[in-house]
Amino acid sequence: MISDKYKTLNFLGLLALTVGALLVQGYHPFAEDAEIYLPGVEKILHPELFPVGREFFLSHASMTFFPNVVAFSLRVTHLPMEAGLFIWHVASIFLLLLACWEMSGIFFPSARARWGGVCLIGALLSIPVAGTALYIMDQYLNPRNLAAFAGIFMLARTLEKKYVQALLWLGFAVCMHPLMWVFPFSFCLLFVVMEKLGSHWKWINPTGLASLFCWGVPLASAASPAYHEAAKRHAYHYIQNWAWYELLGIVAPLVLFWWFGRIARRREWRMVERVSRVFIVYGAIYLVGAVAVDLPARLEALARIQPLRSLHFLYIVMFVMIGGFLGEYVLQNRVWRWLVLFLPLSVGMFLAQRALFPASAHVEWPGMAPRNPWEQAFVWIRENTPVDAVFALDPYYMDIRGEDEVGFRCLAERSRLADGVKDNGVVSMFPPLAEEWWTQVQDQTPWMNFRREDFERLRNKYGVSWVVVQTADASGFDCAYGNSTVRVCRLP
């Protein structure tokens, strides 16, 4: 009976922490990479959408069951799109915290250490992971969020030697994301191998293992000029472009794990010691692998493998351990100490998110009218233009101050010509799309200097029937909608 009571209290505590994490991190369902992933869901639900440009999101959608699973859930529940996405997002936060709670229970014997680890993850969901351009969890639903909690559950089951359950979580992660499952799986495999080797694990050669990343070298071909243009915008794929503090984000965690191992050995926390030891080897392998596929210029196209995305999984476990040590040794059972740590930390993370999305509501609740003028225009387009309409807008519109990286395709649910921001990211992963992408981007550049004949050229070449322009550039257009920032105009 007592056990059931504590389970209920722990469940309620995790729910409360989920709400707190959401309020700190914020929620922006159509921001950033949602422009890549959500159109796949929308295309399944409404096949008539996106007659033009669908190759720029179907390339990702074809490699994951994410859009199929989300679309199926919306059909079964009959929930509106925005409500369903919100529930999925909140569930992914809760499941990540639950996975970290179970993992911390394997690491630490005390409840205060377990809660320290889980609370730290909850407060730091949107912290950057070194120079990878990743967060622990994004502010919107995407396959990485689902693969993240699956990877932690996989690790927890592996540490408990429940290998069948670990494989089931592996299967779920594989179905959700074509790359992010590799990192927790490789760690679990390395952990099992090092446990079997015992004291002979030191014979493992990180340089030799990292050479596995070069299996594709004979298949690598010189990158095309168009692909090179896409790659330049993703400098974080290349370790030589990382700032010194980003490089520190690779090395410092390995030093921390060495230190954790020493403390754990004295306290006889055997699992913390063993996991820390494996993470040192894991981190070294992926670091060498990143250098191997990055530095030779002829392997530019292979950098899209992004070995240093391995830091995402490492950072989650690292912060759970940091929080566990803080809970055990510093915070203990003093409520004021927990408040002194987590209140300023949460406020700082909240303010950082407000700075990232200054023109949008911090939490964009389902059904709430958007505050962002760009979002308002995109919603009008969704509700008032033909589904086969083809739009053109500044190819770098997501970089415009105040746009807040809101995706046009995913929110307006209309076709547009290729852009230089998110479609660029697709091209960096799928080089065959590079030529078409670069042609369309060049045909829309320089957007700010376009005249009527330029828009007519887009209409004649691509079938563009509508454009989105900033208010100052709307003179001479037949504009069906306008607000303080943008106009939506029909081409004659």
C-alpha cells in the first residue's frame, strides 16, 4: 500500500514537473524544423495539399513513421491538428522525464538524488547541446523528441539487463528518427561489450572503432556547387567551424564523467561508475569519427552523418548525473536550497526563450489566435486561398527579425517555392535535391529588389499565383490581406 502511495506521488510530481518544464521552455508548434516534419503529417491527412515542392519534406517523411503515427492518432481521436500536436508534445516531455526518473533510480539510491536529476533535466530542456544546433528537447513536436525518451528508456532497460524491452524501445526509436536511434544503441552496445570484457576493455581502440564512420568514403563523391551552397549554411556540421566554447562542450563532459566515476567508486555507486567509464570511451569514439569525416574537404557530403549528434544522448545522461550529485550533496532535504538553485535557473531559461521568440506568445496554446503578424498572415492564407495555390516569398523569410522562424508550409498548408533556410537543411541531408533547390532560391534573389516583371517570371516559370511581401514592398499589388508587417497578394 505504501509503495502504491509513493508511486502515485511520484507520478503526480512528474506531471507537475512536466507542466513547469512546458511553462519555462514555451511551445511554438510551427517553428523551426516543424517546417520539415509537419507537412508530411498534413499531406497524409489531406492528400490534395502541396502539389508543388513536396519533395523538400517527403524526403524526410519517407525515412520515418513519425508522420504516419501522428496522422493516425489524429484520425482516430478526431482531434484538431493543433490540439493533437500539443498533446503529443506534452506527452513527449512527460515520457522523457519519466525515463530519466527510471534511469536515475538505477544510478542513485536516494529519492533526493533522483529528483535532483529529473528536475535539472526539466529546467534545461531547451539548453543548447554544444555546437550541434540541438536542444535537449525542442519547443515543438518532432521525431527527435520522441527518439530522445525512447533512447533513455532503452538505456534504463539495458542497465537492468532487460534486453527484450530495450530492443522494443530501440524499434520505436528507429521508427521515429532515421539517425538519433544510433547513438543510444551504440552506447548500450558498447556498455554490454565493455561489461563482457571486464578489465580487458582498455584494449578498445577509439580510433579504430571510429574508422567505422568512414565506411562510406569510397562512395563519397565531390560535392556539387549547389550542395556546397547548402552546406555553407550548416557550419555546425563541421567541427573546424565550432567556437572554442563549443569545442569545450565536447571535452568538458568527458572530464565530468571521469570525475563522476571517481566519486561513485568511493560511494560504491557501481552503476554510475560503470556508465561514466563507458561514456568516456563513447565520447572519444564519436569525436574521432567527427574529425575523420569532417576535415578532409573531399568528404564534405559525409559530414551530414553528424557524428557529434552523439552529444545529445550524452548530455541528457550527464545532466541527470549532475542533478543527482547536486541533490545528494548540496540540495539535500533543504527546500530553500532547491528554490535557490531552480528558481533563478528556470527564470534564466524562460528569458532565453523569450529572446528567441520575441514576437510570439510564449506558449502558443491550441486554438489561440496568433500574436505574430507573420503567423496571422499564414493562418489567413490557410483559410482563404485555394489548396492548389503556389506561393513565393522572401527565400530567407525565416531569418527576418520578428518572423520567429515560423514555417510557411506547415502553418499555411500551401505550396511555396524553395527557401534558403529549412529547405536548405533538407538539401544538406539529401544532395540530389541541391540543383533544383539552388535554382529556385536564385530565382527569388534578391527578393527585396523584385519588380513586377520578376514576379511575372516566377508565375511563368513555376506557376506562382500568390506572393507574401512586407508591407513596404506591396505597392502596385492586388493584396487580399494585410497587417502591420506583411501583405498577401494575388498575382494578376
